[in-house]
Amino acid sequence: MKKEEKSVYVKIGQPNDVRKVMLTSAIDTASIIKYQEDYKSLRQDELKKIKELNTITRSLKILFNKLKSELPDLEEVKIKGIKKVKLKDKGKIKTELKHQVRRIDRDIDDIRRKLQSL
């Protein structure tokens, strides 16, 4: 047997205050989500860079061992002029982050406008 569902209506005292509280909590929630997304993307970037560093380090070790085997035995040789390696995808990641941040900022601004209109 199915129970019949009945609609129940409840009167809310001071609905504007309740609405303001709900919109304020929505702003706080959106800010927390924004912070969490920023943290996730930074963590992913960090992991990608660590992987790149590990692959570069492995290849350097292999090349250094090859070089060492080709050279005659010497006591000590100093290496000069180490070059820096530039990352390629830096700009692409920044633009993606900017788009996400802009979208969340727009959402927060919309909620604030609704809150001010009350």
C-alpha cells in the first residue's frame, strides 16, 4: 500500500533575514569552493612539475653515465655553465585557472547583488 503524500506549508518568520543568511552562506560556500579548486590545480601543477623533474633527472643520470664511460679516468673535473630549463605549459595552465576564477567571481558577485537587493 502506498501512503499518500501531502504537501506541508510552513510560514517563515522574517523571510528577508532568512534569505540574507542563505545568500551569505552561499557566498561563503562559493569562496571555499574557489579556494579548494585553486588548491587542487596548484597541487596538480606541482605533481606535473615533479614528474617532469624526475624524468629530466633520470635522463641526466643516463647521459652523465654515458659521458663518464666515454671519458678517460681523471681525478676531478668541474662543470661550469649549467643552463636553466624552461617549462612550456606554464601559460596554458595559468589561463585555465584565470577562467575558473573569473567564473566563480562572477557567481559570487551575482549572489552579492541579490543580497544587496533585499
